[in-house]
Amino acid sequence: MPFARNQWYVAAYGEDIGDALFGRTICGEPILFYRTADGRVVGMADRCVHRRYPLSAGSRVGDRVVCGYHGFTYDPDGSCVAVPGQSRVPRTARVPSYPVVEQDSLIWVWIGDAAAADSAAIPRAPWLDSPDYTTVRGMEPLAARYELLVDNLMDLSHETYLHAGYIGTPEVAQTPITTETDEDAGVVYARRRMKDVECPPFYANSTGIKGRIDRWQDIEYRPPCLYLLHSRIAPTGLEPGPDGDDSAANHAEIVYAITPETEHSTFDFWMVARDFARDDEEVSAFLAESNRTVVLQDVTALNLLEQAIAAEPEGYQELSINIDTGGLAARRMLHRLIEQS
Amino acid sequence: MPFARNQWYVAAYGEDIGDALFGRTICGEPILFYRTADGRVVGMADRCVHRRYPLSAGSRVGDRVVCGYHGFTYDPDGSCVAVPGQSRVPRTARVPSYPVVEQDSLIWVWIGDAAAADSAAIPRAPWLDSPDYTTVRGMEPLAARYELLVDNLMDLSHETYLHAGYIGTPEVAQTPITTETDEDAGVVYARRRMKDVECPPFYANSTGIKGRIDRWQDIEYRPPCLYLLHSRIAPTGLEPGPDGDDSAANHAEIVYAITPETEHSTFDFWMVARDFARDDEEVSAFLAESNRTVVLQDVTALNLLEQAIAAEPEGYQELSINIDTGGLAARRMLHRLIEQS
Amino acid sequence: MPFARNQWYVAAYGEDIGDALFGRTICGEPILFYRTADGRVVGMADRCVHRRYPLSAGSRVGDRVVCGYHGFTYDPDGSCVAVPGQSRVPRTARVPSYPVVEQDSLIWVWIGDAAAADSAAIPRAPWLDSPDYTTVRGMEPLAARYELLVDNLMDLSHETYLHAGYIGTPEVAQTPITTETDEDAGVVYARRRMKDVECPPFYANSTGIKGRIDRWQDIEYRPPCLYLLHSRIAPTGLEPGPDGDDSAANHAEIVYAITPETEHSTFDFWMVARDFARDDEEVSAFLAESNRTVVLQDVTALNLLEQAIAAEPEGYQELSINIDTGGLAARRMLHRLIEQS
């Protein structure tokens, strides 16, 4: 099994889910999501208990879902309340319900044993709905396994080559990273601190900084799903104050949610939250367009890799170097989560 | 093996087969059909004995077929009569011939042991070329296994949900059915008799009845291929006479031929023969268009189910209720036919 | 394994390979080709040693190749000379290099054990870049296994049926062939000498001969890759002189290179070199267009056969006749090459 179960995954953005029935496969499981009249998002198996018709192809009557094939009708908790041609509903007529939590503008769903779901364990990304940040975002489907996206994001030296002209500069690939793993908390940290370097167009055009910068890339990956890139951009030499105050610098909180759809396909949710030029809609449009372009460059590359894996000979072995330390730590942690589940 | 062999299947409508070479795969077997000069339809394996080239990609010379690759030439009985570069034709040069019968405007082909073919065993649908009926018809290919179409047709309560606005009304799903199985004759009967119910647009617009109706749905399934729905529509209270005469009511003989192409694809032949408004071309056009729409609604749903089956976990179990009695009886009979073949 | 390894295969035409990175899969192995500044063509595995990214999706810096994902940089011999984030290049950082030879306007690549590559063993087709011949050519990808193209080319009686109106006439299929196999040299010869026959449009329009001809088809197949058809077209009765001089006849040296891409796909390189109407551009255009049409007729037929094979029952057996002697000899020789490799 390639997925860690008993884990929270991002299924959608909060605003994706409304009255309409919304079907999405997460970790190979087809799930129906919708928002009830009281605003709560519910998740249940998207497969009628009768003849497996997708409930998302049906309709709603109030908070209930009616299967579009034979009319089996379900409460938001997945229990069947009506069937055609008879008044008695069989006791076992029920589809599995999935714990769902809406937090930080994201819809999280628990895959695995529902009894073990603990919403306090959902990792946070508070910038996404904070009034102190402005966020642009999107989602691109990937025809590649999610591990390839984890690899991609854990090693940003690829920015220099795949994303030159956007976020990549020569210094990214040249600057070594520091990696740290917190096994108890389940986090992999990878930090690259660049001093007195070129400012890539992505930040030059959005922050307005002319000239050279100090650029921090502090990665915080919380497997399996949430990836945070704390990005600090400041004119060279500008340091945080002795009291920790860093408000003179520019910060972009770049968030990815890495959600397996199937063994060979992935949802690549991307968000860029910033504390600068917050009301500037041109900057928002520029960052949205630029980051989407960067993500699509990754999509193209990772889809190629998925095809390369499919064609490669038995026993092919990768060669890892220093830049891969973070990615390898992430793989080990993912591997352990899969084994535990 | 998912197909019942030693059975007759509908391969095409009679008028589909003319001078032209017509290739169609039935139960996984590619077959060439064409009509000889004397009007007889012949069937033979659509695979040259030499290098397996499809004979349907070749040409005809009189009643003979010439392979389009190297010119191997076949008589209508499948025996090879000429090969290139030599005058002697090898003794074993012959492709299998398939028993074919044209009856009730349908081309029936026998799949299995040709010696066991008995044309008297072909089930009848005499309305289709009777002067007392007017028929509209069509065929839609299905990207789904044929069993899903059998399920679909055996339980018409789905009309209420999938075909609302055409043939479905609330009463269809609410009215219980009576099911009967004749193991010796190999027939499953399922009857739903609705009294004083709403007339769906399909019948209101074609019969001209205004007001409520008695509606009978008498299913007669003769596995594996032929499905008959004897549909009676009459103003409420109009009963057949004591002598059995029912000419005052409207009758639609709805015929489906369910022919497996491959394990995961099916030919869905549909025909609607009526004894009312027989010369009214507007009614013919309306019924043809409406029934095609209904069939395409089924096609969409069944193709979704085929995908759902492909993705579902090991050990998934359906839940059956009363409405499924006819479908389950049909499955058992099909299962026995497969085991016998 | 369906391919003969330790063999030379045609990867491209010489003029296909220039400064640009050119990726092509040969016998299932993705290979990067390009031409260095000194004009030499190099081949190396098209798979970065780091994370398998296709090097052909990267870029060149001088004679070196830079991976488009993380910047691993390779010399033309496949050795890695730079990696990101560290100055030390791991000792094992190297991709396999493929022996490449450019000869007779073709790029030959050796698949298998590089140490065993002997460029003297590459079969010749000297007409292709001889000043005494004019050549037209092309390449069509085939969605079919290469053996089907070998079969096709070894038995030209199919010209009568598949290529009527181009190169096929009734006499081709009627005239017996002589087959000879030279096991030591690894050649299959198949000769068809037609006397006083119809001249097909392909040759009538290009040679200008009006009236009947003597037509020789002398096949020389050097498995696995090179197929030569020495075609002689002359007015009936014109024989080579006693000294062997045959300059009064017209000769077309028709060359095919049959290169497996994968188990189920093939590159079909075709070339027509002629010693007549050498400066006539209309004849060149006519022959290029006609031969491409003929090749596309083969492509259509062979793709159909590949699908027929995929669908055919276990245990299906072909029936072979005299015309297949050459093809069967070719298969045996190929089979032995595969077993040896």
C-alpha cells in the first residue's frame, strides 16, 4: 500500500465545497463532500451501498443525498434512511462516513480508522485565513505519484534549473542546506540561508526591492500532506531585531498540500500568503500567475518522471547527494507512517 | 470466462448487413458478416488463417472474400479456395464459420460449438417485423460489462431517478414487483402493475392520453441476450375484455438485445414497437429520440459503474433489496448458463 | 526479452541529429543523442543518474549536457562533471554511454555490451550517400512490434493486395520466390524475378518506361535492422551485358531500417535510392510521396495486426505457405540472435 492511512489530508479549499455534491478520490477512496444547511462540511463514501453508483452523481434533498440510480437516500452521517419499493430500510444500509475538519481555509479529511481521528493533530497554516496576510492559490492535478512531489519540494535547488526566470537563481543550487528531523513531532526541516544574492523576478516584481537581497528558504514538512516554505526576502544586511521583530522584512508563507488521489496521481494544492503589498491587486495577480507557471513547470517534469519510472529497468538505482538530505529524511518518515498504518 | 457460450446473440439489425464486409466482435470473437448474392447472411472468423489480418479489411469478389493483406480467398463457409504464389491450397486452410439466422429483423449468431446450434431455440420478438406494429430502434455501444445492463433492465425502479421527465414517475419506484422464474424455459418474469398513476411524457405525448393511466410493465428476460418489456398503457380502469381482447389499450413492445462485445464492453440494441399511432411519423420521431435519450442516460450511468468496479477495493459487497429480486434471478440464470458452457 | 542485444540499430538519419538534444528510445532504452562541436554524434542514457529526469529535456553548455531538473552536468562520454550544492562529484556519477557510428547517412547505435561493439560489423547501404544515386526517404512510427514489419517486408506478395495502384501488380503475388539463407554472414536472401510483366505506376511514372518490363525484386535482409531490396526495372528482354554491365536498366535500391522502440512500437525508416532520372525533382517528389503512401498502408495494416494479436485467443496458430519461406527464415535468424544476446 503506497499511502499512509490514519492521517489527515487536504481534500479541497473551503470555498470549493458548497451546496453542490463534490466527489473526489483521496488515497484511492472515492469520497462525497458537501456542505449541510448549517455550514458544516460532511464526507462519506461516494459509492451507494446498493449497486455502487457514485452518490456525487445524484442530488440533494435538504441535507440528505439521493442516489441518482435507484433513489437510496442518505443522511449526512452516511446512514441510509430510504430505499425504493419498500418501507423497511435494511439495518446494514450505510456508507462509511469520513471525519472532516475545516481549518485555515482548508478542508481536511481523515483517511483510515475514523475512531482514531484527532482533529488536534491537524497541522496548522494560520496565514491562509489571517487578516495580516493576503493569499493567492490554486490546485493542479498531477499524473504522477505523490512521492515525486515530496522529492521536488524538499530539494529547492531545482529552482535554479526548472524555474529559472521565476524563482530560480544560480545561488539557490549553490547554497548548501541544513536539514533537521524531529521524529517525535513528525517534522522535517530544511533551511537554506542565502546572503547578498540576486533577487529573482518573482520577488523583485512583488516586493519592489531593487538590488541584492538576503533570502531565506525555511522548509517545514509535516508528512504526509502539509509542506510549508517560510520564505524571507529582505534587502541585504537587514536582520530581525534583537526582540525578534522582523516586520521590516518581506515574508511569503508558501504552502503546499500534497494529496494522493491514486497510486499514480496527485492533487497539488499551492498557496502563497504574503505580508507585503497586501492590498495591491496587481501583485496578487502577478504572484498567482507566476506561481501557477512554476507549479505547471513542476507538473510537466513530474509527469515525465512518472513515465520514466514506468519504463525503467528492474533494479534501477538513484544516486543521492547532499541536496537530497531533506528529501531522504522525508521519505524515511513517510515510509514509517505507511508501515504504521 | 464471463460469457455464456453455446448461445444465440444478436449481432446486428438485418439492414446493417449488406454487400459490404461488416466486422463485429461478439463475446470476444471477431466475426465477419456479409450478405451473399442470394440474400443469405454469413458469418466467419474475422481473422485470416495465414497472418491473422482482419478479413473485414479486405474485399469481396462475388460471394467470396479476399484478404486485404496477401489475397487468401475464402468461400462463404470459411474454406480457403486460393492462396498467392502457389496453386495448391493447404487442406487446413479454413476459418471457423458461425451459424447465422435472420429472424424478426435481427441477425442472430451462435457463439460456441456450431454442431449444437439449434435455430428453433432462438427467442422470438415477432412485433419487430409485424405489419401490425411500427418500430423505432437504435444501438448504443457501452463501455461496461453486459451484466450491468442486465441489472439495469431487470429493475425498472431506476426509471424514477435516472429517467425522470421521460419514462420515470414516482410510482414506478414505489410499486412492488412480482418475480417468477421458469428454469426449464430459461425465462425470468418481473411484473409491475400500476393503477391510477401519472402518465410519463414518453407515453402521454405518443398515445395522446390525457389524465391518469393504468400502466403495466411486464418484463420477460430470456438470458443471455433477449429482453422484452411488454408495456401496456391505458386510461385508468380500462381492462382487457373477458375474451382477452385488449385492443382498446396501447401496447409498446420494448425489446433490448444485450450482446457482449468484450469482457468490458457491450452492444445495447434497443427497439420500441407500438400498436398505436402507427402511421404518425411525429410519434415515431418522438419515441426514437426519447428512447435514445433514455438509453444514453443508462450508458452514462453504466459506464460510471464500470469505472467504479475497476477502482473498488477487494471484497466490496453490494446490498440487495426487494427491487433486486428479478436482477438476482437473472444473474443466477446467467451464471448457470456460463457454467454449462 | 523480445530484442536482439549486442547489435547495431539505426537510431536516426544523420541530418536528424544536430546541436539540439534528441531523445529516442531504442529497444526499450531511452537514449540521448547530439552532435558535439567537432561534428561527432554521441549517445548516452537519457536518464539522469540522480533522479532519472530525461537529459533530453535539459540543455547544452558547449559539448556538455545539463540536466533540466537539478543541473547535473555530463561530458559527452556520460561522466558527470558537476552536481549542485557541492564541489565533489561522486565517483559513480555517470550514465551509460552508447557506441554510435555515422555511416551511409545513417546514425547507428549499439545496444548491448559496449565492449563488444565492432563498427566493422555494421551492414552497408552505400547508395544512400553515393553521388551516383538520388535518395528520397522518411520515417513512420509504428504502433506494432518490429517482427510484423519484418514479416511484411520479407513477403512482397502483399504488394498485390495492400499496395495495388502503387507498387503491386497481379504478377507479384503469382511469381514464386527463391529463398537462401547464409547463416555465417547472417543474411536472408529472397528473390523474385518477373519477366514480361505489367509496370506498376510507381516505376512507370518514375522511369518513363512505357510497356512491359522485366522486374527483379532481390531482397537481402541483414537481421535485425537492415533490409535491402535491390529492385531492377528494365524493358522486357533487356539483360545485363556479358561483362556484368547493367547500366541500361533502372535500379532502385530500397532500404528499410527496422528499429524496435519498445516491445509494441517500431521506427520504420524507409529510403529509395535510384540511378535513373537522378536530377528530376518531379520524380523525386513522386517517389517520396508514393513510397510514403505505401509505407502508411503498411502502418495501418500492421497496427491492425498488433491489435489482433492483443485480442487473439491463447494457442492461436498461423498457417504458412511457400511465400513465407523468407519470412520464416528471417524469424529463425532473429530468434537465434535474441537467444545469443
